[in-house]
Amino acid sequence: MKLLNLILCLLLFSSVAYAQNNKNTYFQFDINIPLIGNPDRDDIDPYTNEKGSWFLPDGIGSKIGYGVHYHKWVGLGIHTGLEWKWTDKLVIAPIFANFRLSPKIGEETRITLQLGLGKTIALGRGDLTGEYRKISLGLQTSDDLLLFIEVSGFGIPINNQKEAGSVGLGLSLVSF
């Protein structure tokens, strides 16, 4: 497994170094908000007579990445960032390889699928580490603004859970 990670890193960095001459690189910045189900969603507010919202924010996250692409259609990059989960009292720092697939579905719109795999470190929790996995699906505009939904797993057992993770909504700016 370590050999496979080393080969992937060497391939990625050699591709990035080669691609800088051809301008086939991208830079990506994400902001996302993990969501949690509202346990009081069926309670009626006595002042407004309305039920509560289905989901509540459960943290904030931000990631940054750099990689290579082919005509904005397919890309491979290395990404890192920070994610803060309020209910789990957990701050993680993932570093992962990101594979993106972005076919056009309209004249100026793309559907973007991103898969990420790497390692994560829980900050302030000793040597707690895990395997980071993420998948996101979103719509990308002609201005390279991406609105997405993301599911991620941190591979870290915490608070009597087998593994911590999140489901959230995000906004990304991609520069090609």
C-alpha cells in the first residue's frame, strides 16, 4: 500500500510539473457546511406556528487543491484543508488525492463528480488518524463556480461511533 501511495504521488507531481508548461493545471478552493438532522423539526414554534427546519449546520470546512486537467473534463489533484464538526467536537486536517470528472450537460453547465481518497489527522486529539474518503456531486457554471453536495468519511472512531463523517453543502471556485 505504501508503494502504491508513493507511485501515485510521484505520478501526480511529475504530471503537475509537466503541465505547468502547457497550462493544463487547476486551482480549487472549497467552503462547505456539514449538516445534521434537526431532532426538533416536528415541534411547532408557538410564535410563528411553523415547524422547524429539517437540517441544521454542524460545522464549517474549507479545502484547497491543485492539480492537472484535460479540457476541464477530467482532472487529478492533491488537496488539503480543515473541517470542524461541532457536535463531535472534532477538527480534522485531511490530505488527499482528488479525481474529478466534469462532462458538459448544457452549453455553459457541467455536472461535476469528485472522488477523494487520502489520510486525515484529528487536531488536538493526540495521534488519532484515519483514512479520508469523500464523494461530491455538483453543478459547475461557465464562471467555474461549483455548488455541490458532499459526503465524507474521516475513518476516526469517536463518541461511540464506528467512524466520524459528514454530509454537507458547499461552494467551490475553480480556476483553470
